[in-house]
Amino acid sequence: MRKALSWPARLIAINAGEDGSVVVGKMLDKATYAFGYNAQAGEYRDLTSQGVIDPMTHDVAYQSLLLDHRRLLHGRIVEAIELLFAEQLPEWIDRLAHHAVRAGDDLASTWAA
């Protein structure tokens, strides 16, 4: 998921006059989804607390997904975390368990233990 979002984030950074690769690299170094680059302010922050990511909009979009699509999304997030952070999985165990349980398949028994 984060890898898929790296291209739009790179473009936003470039449009703001920054090095897109550097900005995306710093964003990927953080374990929280809300950490990012606020191009308007020119700083790295928790974008939810700044109002860049609106929790209500996020929740409404998520709730509008069919249950099967939610499960698929969570399964893909588990796969992405395993791939992108293979060397750091202990740091991601809570997120892996969260998404694995919501994926509703055999992943839950692996990561929720």
C-alpha cells in the first residue's frame, strides 16, 4: 500500500520543489501511515493531526467498501508489509496482526498469536 502511494507522494514533493526520492524515503522510514510530508508547510509531520488526512473521510471511504473488498485490501496490506519490511517484521507485528485478522483468512493465525 505504501509503495503504491509513493508515486503520488513523489509527484507532490517534486511539484513543491523538493527531491521526491528523499521525501518518499523519509516517509517510508516511519512505521505510521499518517506520517508524511506537508508540501504546503514544507515539513514532515503527522498529517492527521494537521488535518491533511481527515480521519472522517478515511473512515467513510473504508466503510463504503464491500466486506470482500475490505478483506482483500487487508490481505494485500499484510503482503506489502511482509515484502517491504521483511527485515523489520517484529516492529510491524501489531499492524500485521490487525490487518491479518481483518483479512479473515489463515493470516490471522500466523500474526495474531
